[in-house]
Amino acid sequence: MSELRDPASDRPDDRPPDARAPIDAGRTKEVDAVADAKSFDPATPTYDPRDHLEPRESRAEPAAQLPDRPTLVALGAKIRAESKDRFEPSDAEKLAAEVDRPAPAAEHRDPEQLHRFGNKSRAGPVRDRDLGIDSWDKLVGPYAPTSPADIVPGASTFIDPRHPDVGMNGPYHRLPVDFQPPEGSGLAIHRDGKDVSPDAPHKWGHRTIYATEAMTAAEFSERVAALPWEYADSIPRGRRGNDGNR
């Protein structure tokens, strides 16, 4: 008995006998023809005439035209206005935030005591050159310095008359520690010494008593003299600086 062979590969046919039916070439051609017909049939869901008329190309859709800049700006403003309630706190929320916000830390500095040179009976009177005037009827003030570097006319005082940088001698008087002129006096104190800022115009520890309202130079001098000065001590003539003898 001759060996059965697979006609398609010319190899031994190991298939079961019931699967070894000979291939019907005519039937195969008929099935292929039907499949080809369907692929060209417009009724077929996958049919596309372009497959047979021209190569298909992937055509990108044209990009949409963007609005011009003024239109975009107006649109952004509209969106922000409509979303204001969503993103901005209400008045009540702002008020609550202000209440809950911690107070700014106060500037820390050591207590200061102002001293002014004069004679044993009183602190020295204000000099005309300190105010830049040629008549005591001239008006001085109001002044409102905002920086230690600001120069304002007034009465000179020092927080430490014996400091080496002061370089003065003679009797001096003092005000109470951390003294501030009373409200309504028209006077204030300007911290304008080099100890406050290197840009300050005066010596270490210098403080200027100045006018916060308009007044005559004579009136300013009287108000300074009326402050609660108290005799403190005297630096002997020829001895300047901090010699430890207070």
C-alpha cells in the first residue's frame, strides 16, 4: 500500500483518515470569488470606493481658528468676574482674617533716657543755629521725619552724655527714662544718632526734640525748657568721654 502524502506540502499526511479528504480546488476558487465580490460590494459595511480609486491618506482636520488677543482678554475678564465669589473671600471672611491676624511684633529696644547739656540750674536753652533761624519770631515746624537719616531742626539730646563719641563736658540734665512728650505738647523725639543707623546725621546716641506743629521759635524753646528736666551730673572740663564718674 502506497504512503499517503499531503498534496499541499508533499509530506507524509499524518492526519486522521476522515480529515484526509482531497482538496477541491474548484470549490476553493469559488469561495475566494465570493469573498472578493463582497469586498467590492457597496452593501458591505467595510466597503470604501476610495480603496479602489486612489490610495487612502490620513488627512488631519484643519485647526480651529483661535480668537484674537482682545477677545481672549475679554473672555478672561468675564471668567474672573463670574468666578469672583468662588475664589475671592467674602467681606465676612476678610474681617475674620483681620481679627485672627497676629499683631506685628513691636520694635525691641532698651529703655532710653535723654540728657541735655546746660548749667547747674537748667538744661541749655535752644540755640537759634539749632533751628536755622535769624529771628525768634520765625515759625518752626511742623516736621514729620520717617527715617533716622532725616534731618530736622530742634533741641539736641543724648542718651549717654559720657559716651566717647559725644565729646562734650559740663553739667547736664536728664528726662525720665523712656520719656515721651505729652499729647498736645507739639513736641516729639527723633532718633537720629549713628547708633540707630549709619546713615543718621548725628553722633552716637543723639536724639532731637522737634516741633510737630507750627509755632514760633521762641515758643518752641519755651516748651522744651518746660519739660521735666532734672539735674543729673557734670563732666569736668578737660575730661570727655566715659570716665566712669557719673
